Amino acid sequence: MTDYGEEQRNELEALESIYPDSFTVLSESPPSFTITVMSEAGENDENENLEDNDVSDILKLLALQAEENLGMVMIFTLVTAVQEKLNEIVDQIKTRREEEKKQKEKEAEEAEKKLFHGTPVTIENFLSWKAKFDAELLEIKKKRMKEEEQAEKNKLSGKQLFETDPNLDTSDIQFLEDAGNNVEVDGSLFQEVDDLEDGDDDPDYNPVAAGSNSSD
């Protein structure tokens, strides 16, 4: 007859020696203990958080292994299976993150190329650009025509200006009056004219002789 109690004690002693840093006894009767299982990445302080579906896969694996090893010493087998599964999951996470990183780097590189080299012109994107450009140009023309129409409406005829400002009809007269008050006259000009008029009254006046005499 198999002594299961003895087998359990021997198994606990073996587990304690195999996992000295992660094996913790919670109770000896009934036997209860915990074993902290870590992946190789976790042992190297490269922690990776498991997702819910990863935890679910591990629990399913434990249930399957326990069923296959029912009636036998199985803790070491279960721990080994979990550790291998953890390593597999962590490797998948690392691979996924590396792919995401490469994808981001590729997208950044393509964006930089577009920034410096522009987008290659194709018939499709040219037609799309032209349609957008024509629409914008049409809007600009409509806006300009509307502004010109409004400017025409705002223009006033001469009659409308006089009707709007009744002082316009006296502004020219007022300007001439103001200018007349500030006109400066050179008196020497009138003096020379007087001399010419005096010479015309004298029958013996000779303008040529007068000019020669003045030069003497």
C-alpha cells in the first residue's frame, strides 16, 4: 500500500531544495505551500505584465497537467510547465513589441521622406488636388466679385455727394478766399511797369538810348 503522506513529505523536501528562494511553507498539516514562478526575463529584472488571456492559458495548462499526472508526484512537473509557458508568453510579448517599434520607426521614416521629398504624383491624387484647387479658386472669385459689387454700391455720384454734404458747393469759394488772404506780391514788378508807362508819355523818350545810358 502506497504511503501518500511519506511521498508528500519527500516531495516538499525536494521542492524546498530545488526552489530555495521561491518556496514558502504555509501549513504543514494539511500541507500547504507557495512557489513563485518567474520567466527567464523576470529573473533578469525584465518584467512583463501578463494579459488576461495569458493567465487563462496558464490555468488551462495547469488543469491539463494535473489531470495527466493524477496520483503521481506532480508539483515539479506543474512548475516546469508553467515556467516554460511563461517564457513562451514573454517571448511573444517581446516579439510583438519589437514589431510595433519597427513599424513606428518605419512610419516615422516614411513621414520624414514625405516631408522632404513630397508625395509622388499620381493621376488620382493630381485630380483630387485639382478639384480642391478649382473649388478654392471659385470661392475666391465669388468673394472678390461680391466685394466689387459692394464697392460699386457704395460709390456716390456728384449729385449724391452734394446732397450728402451741402457745404461742397461753397468749399471752392472758401478755398479761393483763404488763398487770396495769403498771396504775396512783389512790388518791384509793378515799379518796372510804371517806369515803362512813364517813358511812353515822354515824346523824346528813346528806350534804346535809355538802355545804353543805364549801361554807362
